[in-house]
Amino acid sequence: MRDGRVFQGTAVQIVKGMQDVAFGVERLSLPEYIDWVVANAQRFESVALRVQGDTDEAKAASLVDEMVREGLAARG
């Protein structure tokens, strides 16, 4: 991540790791958290993350890919 944090694992594990360190999102489901990340990327970074998918796994993978594409994260 841009703040120096490193997450490893599957896309779902990475997104759940992000959620674990985020403030005030512990009660959100994984899809709700992904929507929250997308909204905050737009609000605070002016970045439109185009997350797609019909399953939690697909949405998590799409979020990770979009964050890398937009420079909000990098692959190690």
C-alpha cells in the first residue's frame, strides 16, 4: 500500500486484511467494505475504481487490480 503496509495472500485475504486495519468498518460485509473503499477512493483521492464481479472473490480481485492500476497499491 502507499502507506507502507504490506498485505499478502489471495485477493479476499488482502481485502480482509485491509478491512482489519480500517477504522469503523468491522461490521461491514466484504462487499459492503469494498463499496466503502470505492467511495472513499473517489471522495478522498478523486480516483474512480471500477470494481466488477458477481462473487466476493471476483469483487476483491477487481478491487486489488484497480488499486494497483490507479497507483493506490503495488504488487511486490
